Amino acid sequence: RAEQQVFSETRGATARRGPGTPGSPRGPERHAYREQYVLSVLKFTYPTLFQGWQTLIGGLLLHVSWKLGWAEINSSSRSAVLTWLPASLLFVGIIYAGSRALSRLAIPVFLTLHNVAEVIICGHQKCFRKEKTSPAKICSALFLLAAAGCLPFNDSQFDPDGYFWAVIHLFCVGAYKILQKSQRPNALSDIDQQYLNYIFSVVLLAFASHPTGDLFSVLDFPFLYFYRFHGSCCASGFLGFFLMLSSVKLKSLMAPGQCAAWIFFAKVITAGFSVLLFDTILTSATVGCLLLGGLGEALLVFSERKGS
């Protein structure tokens, strides 16, 4: 009964303030509900521990899947592993900054900002690799940039820290995808890359938990021994792993354009249901920015399908 009372009071306070207020606490369309529930409703403001737990569960499940023959992990050369380390470091930046941002921003806002990573990739392809860019892709980049640029001025739940971490997150996502595309063909499979990401993240986040203060501050967390908190963390870890595995399988079975279309559909569904599940204040100007971002991503999907 005491647990239920404390939980209800905290949830009510969060609903009144909204997830974007100060003091409230990956791909992003994945298990975003569970993450925001733990980060924003339960206010578990210790990202090194939370993401360390997520990657530990993911790494263990992937290792077990490999041993059981459900996933194939190749024994890659040392040079390939060392070459991938900068990308693994960026992966840690993605999940850490994404966790900090998602704890303070509404899911539709976070997804709109996350999509700006495609602008970075498009700019890199245009300026450095001198690749031909279709007009649809250029318009998509402009729409995504305009939507993200207008959001801070029209977000009634504006949180500067949330936007700061979202910017760090999107830069890490853009750099990660650029490094991923620059890898030699057949050097590392998607599963190999994710396995290395898990291992590197667990080690780095474990060491970072002490200097960030999370290791000892977590002892003051009011829900540390509550079953709802434990269940949410476990569910988030398991769900994240299975969604990662299914997305890798989807990527191997479908053309890039079809895969991009399914990811876009998943983001739209995630953003739509999040408005119903969490306390989100959307003004007409905010909705306009979100729709502009959605149009930008739809154009990106169109250009991907046309290119493939």
C-alpha cells in the first residue's frame, strides 16, 4: 500500500508538470514508452546506470543467442574491431544523450530533433563524398532543419537541458551513421557491430557511473526496491534487444526504401500513442513544426524508395 501511494503521488506530480520540466529525468522509435516511463514518470535520473543495465541485458541476450545458434557473430580481426571503436564510442554518446533528452522532452519533439541527423548525413554526402543528391532529399533536409529550428520557439514545455542533450544525441547519430557507411564491405556485420557496441558501452558506462555521481546517488532513489521499477527496467532491456534483432532482420530482408518506410511508420505510431499515454501539451504551432518534420521524413523515405 505504501508503494502504491508513493507511486501514485509521483506519477500525479509528473503528469501535472509534464515530462519536459526541470528535475524530471535508442534507435528512438524503439521502446521509447518504457524509457520515458522509467526516466520521466519514475524519474530515474541516472543514465549511466540505466543505459548500462540496458546494454548489459542486450549483450548477454545476444551472447546467449549466439551460443544457441539464433544469431551469427563472426570472430573478426583485431584491426576491424579497433576500427569500429570510434563508432562504439559514438554509440555510447547516442544512448547517454538520448536518455538525458528523452527524460525532459516529449517523444514527438525528441523524434523530430533526432531526424535532423539525416541532415548531417546528407551534408556529408554532398560536401565531402560529392554524391549526387536528389531534389526530394534536399527538400527533405530543409524541412527537417526548419522543423527542428522552429520547435524551441513554439514548444510550450521547452526545456533547455533537454534540447541541449537532443543536439548532442543527433550529432552522435549522424557521425555514427557516417562511420557505419564508411566501413569496408563485409568487415563487420550489423550483429557484430551491435555486439561490440554492447561490450564497449557496459565497460565505459560502468566506469563513468562513479565520476558522474550516479553510483552513490542512486541509493536515494525512492523506487529502488519497488517491483514496478524493476519490472520496467527489465522489460525495457528485453524489449530493446528483441526490437534490435528484429530491425536487423528487417534490414537484411528488405530494400533500403522499404525499411525506411517501415521505420517512418513506426515513428508516427510511437509519436501518436505517446500523446495519449503521457502528459504532452501541443499547441497549434508545435503541431505545425511536428507535421513539417513528418513531411520532411516522408520526403526522405520517398527519395530512398526512388533511389532503390
